[in-house]
Amino acid sequence: MSEKREFYRVGELVNDEGWYICVPCGYRKLYKRGEEFVECISCLEAHKDVALSDITDEGSWEKIGE
Ligand SMILES: [Zn+2]
């Protein structure tokens, strides 16, 4: 039984195609192999008045499924 948790930062490349969840807000997105992790659009909407650099600092994606 594996309890492995995988986290990826904005700007990293996707090695493993599947569904990922934005850790700060819970937004889900399907990433394909070779794509780049991007800022979560849901977080961007919630932080319209905040500098982008502040968002990417906290942005990370966790794999949740295939
Ligand atoms: Zn988010």
C-alpha cells in the first residue's frame, strides 16, 4: 500500500498524465505529459489584486488520479 504524495510547483513539466489538484484551493485540472504546470485559474480569480509572484510562491499541484 503506497501513501506516496506527489507535489509539483508551477513551471515544472508534467511527467505523469492525469488529474491534479491545486493545493491551496482544491481546483482540479487534467494535465498531459510534457505540459507545464501553470498558475491555477481559480487562484488567479481569487487574487486579482495580488501580484502574480505572490501566487506562484504558494501554488503547487498534487496528483490525485489518472
Ligand atoms: Zn488554486
